[in-house]
Amino acid sequence: MLVNPAFEEIPYKDGFGEDGGDEFEFNDDFYDDFEDNKALTKFRKKVKKEDDGLFWLLTPKSKKSLNTQFELGEEVVYIPPKVGIKDNEEVKISSEFGELILKAKIDEGLRKDTIAILMGTKGVNKLTPPTASSEGDNACYGDIKVKISKIN
């Protein structure tokens, strides 16, 4: 297993700053009483769309990662149960930008039209467009649909 040399089992156990004596400060300037929340109560109507056989790609962080620490985990694709693919079966995930071969892991918590590949999985960027967002020059990951194929 490859581990970043800066990885710490317990982050900031000796405190913040160079000598560990600096304090972490929360921003006190923000205040919202959350009483005017009418905008949060409006829902869009659900539009029934035709099933195109494609899956939305999510690339979440592992629950074990922090922004400053990365430990490579198991390289798998998480898929919903009713796709017809078994646990540990090798599959090809492809988009219009590229393809990737991973082992499948069944995840009961995923929507039936969604798959997940953890951020940092080798090759996941092959599936995403080489496009930067207009807001902050960040990569665009949110609108990717992929196909899953069994490898026989």
C-alpha cells in the first residue's frame, strides 16, 4: 500500500501551527437564524425520464480522507444491486472521454441510476471531461454519465 509520507494517524494531535500552540479559530462573522427558509421548502416536480441505460458517476472522497491526507484504498466501482453484476466481478466503465476497468462492489445505498468511484482511484479522471469550470477553474465532474459492461 502506498501512503503519503505526511500521513498522520491522528491529524493535528500536537496542535496547530509550527510549534503546536496556535489555536483554531471559527468564523464568528457568520450568523443566520434560519427563520426565513421559504426557498428551502419549494420542490421541483419529478420528471419521469426514459431509462437510457447509463449511470451518473459520483466521485466522492473516502470517509477516511482529509484534504491534507490521502491513503489509497481499494480500487473498486460501487454499483447498485439490480444491475446484474456480481460482487468482485471485473467491469468496464466507459464514457465519451475514456474507459476504466475495475472490480465491482454492490452498494445497497446507491440510487439505481448511479455508480460511485472514490476520488483518488487510479484512472477515474479518464472518465471525466478535460473541461474547467467557469467558477474557480476547477474540474467539471458533476454531469458525467457512464456505461457499465461485463468483461467476459
